[in-house]
Amino acid sequence: MVGNRSLFSSRSFLVVGLVLAAVLGTFALYRDGARAAAPVVVRPSSMNGWAFFDDNGNGGTYGMDPGPGTPPLGSGSAGLAVANTTQGVALGTAAYQGTRLDKITALTYSSYRVSGGPALSISLGFDVDYDVTDLNNAYQGRLTFEPYYTNSVMTGTWQTWNTLTAVGTGNWWSSGAPGNTMCPIGNPCTWSEVLADFPNAGIRNPGGLIFKAGSGWAGFQGNADALTIGVNNADTTYDFEQDLPATATATAVPPTATSLPPTPTSVPAVGGVSIDPRSGGASGRGALPFIVAAAAATVALAATGGFVLRRRAR
Ligand SMILES: [Ca+2]
Ligand SMILES: [Ca+2]
């Protein structure tokens, strides 16, 4: 192209482009940061208000698992499993007790079925108070979202559910009165129907926001991850994970470490070289059949206390 290229050289374009990308990225972070902070990681050693529990008192299995597959966040997820219809297991938090349902602006999660019937998926629900403004604080059962009413739940893949989206006849059902007259298990409600029927409903206080599997399921194993709940447009995302490995630096050991001498003190001075095993420093006199490779920076003191010695090419 013939033309005036004095204004910007190609390098200038590159620089300008990088600056623009950085500025736009900053704006994107600022924009997203207004709603979404970093996920809260929930691990066995740091549950951040969550707890697994046996919901029926008949056993079952629960805990943080690796995978399965590729979870939507991190490398692990929360696992729930039951062996028969009497068992029910759950993972819940009391962090949202008392929250009015009409203040909930986001409520999504992902689930994965390892095994179980075609309708089964870890559900998301909560202990419900159908009117948080009255004086009745008695237990009124739970309001539960189950994906299968309006979705095909798959085995062996992660699926994400937006529980607030009004699809078909809805996915929310009530286990207790008065909700079970409007949203029985055989005819669930959409979220908007729940809000219309019970405009002052909320998560019971005391009460939990709960992942659940079982209570009438012949057998099931599955996982959940990446729960996002928004209250007044302030979103919190929970990432369920196993604990970190105890020795995260183990991979820093050179792969040849096992071929090294067992202890530094067993390495003899070679050709007049003396070695300080603590500092890695070396000094020597005369002709050296071996050298310590390029001084201290390359004398790798392995975690086992060994050295790396290398013969100089002649
Ligand atoms: Ca009430
Ligand atoms: Ca995870």
C-alpha cells in the first residue's frame, strides 16, 4: 500500500493495540466485577459455611470428589450418593436464611450424574417460609428445583441449570403446605409463579440452601458445582473442591534425583574440588576431571540433599 505511514509504524500499531486491549480488559474486569467476585472455594478443610449432612438418618455417601469429567469450576466438585430409597444426603448452608425470594436475582448451578435413573439429578432447594412478614415461623417444608421436569438430564456430562428461568410448567415443587397446593410435586411451578403465589416468601430462618440427592431414589451417584446465587444483584459463586495436595512443591524435585548420591557428605572431593553442600558453592585446584556445572547457580541441591554434577564436554 502506498501512503503515509509516518503517523504510525507497524510497531506503533502493535503498541496502541496492546494498550487498547489492556484498557478494554480493565473496563471488562470493572464491568464484571460489579456483579461477580472471585468464586468462594469450598473445601473439606475450609467449608465456608457449607456442611454435608445425612438428611434422612439412613446413611448415604457424600464428600468432595475429583472431577468427574471436567467440572465447570476448578478440578473437583461436591458428590452425593444414595444406595436405596431410604437414604437422603445433602450439602447445605445457612448463609441465606431469611432472604426474601423476590431479592434473589440469580440462582444457577451445574450437576453431573454418574449413575441413576433418567429423572435424577442433584436438586437445589431450601427450607421455605411462605410469608416472612407474619409471625408464623413453623417449618413449612422445602421448595425444590429439579431439572428433569423441563430438561433431559444426561449421564456422564456436566449440565448447567438456571433455576429462575421460566420454562414450560416449571421445576419448583413444594413439600409442605401451603406451597404444595400451588406447586405440588406432580405439577411444579416456575420461579415467577412461586413469586406470584407467595410474594412474601423467603428462605426460612433458621433454614438452609440445600443440594440434595435421595429420599425415594432407588440409587444414585452424582455431583454438583459452580453454584451462583445473586441477592439484590450481588452474585456469589461457590466452587466445590477437594483439599489441596499436602506437598505442592513435590514436583520441584529434579526427575533424576533418585540417581543422585544419597547424602551430600558422601560426595567425595573430586580432583581437588571441595563443595559446600549447604550453599552449593564450589572451589577447586589444578586439573579437574569434573567441574561443578557453572558454579552455584547450577548446582542443584535436590530436596534429598544431593548434587547435580556434570562432566564438562572436552
Ligand atoms: Ca412465616
Ligand atoms: Ca469445582
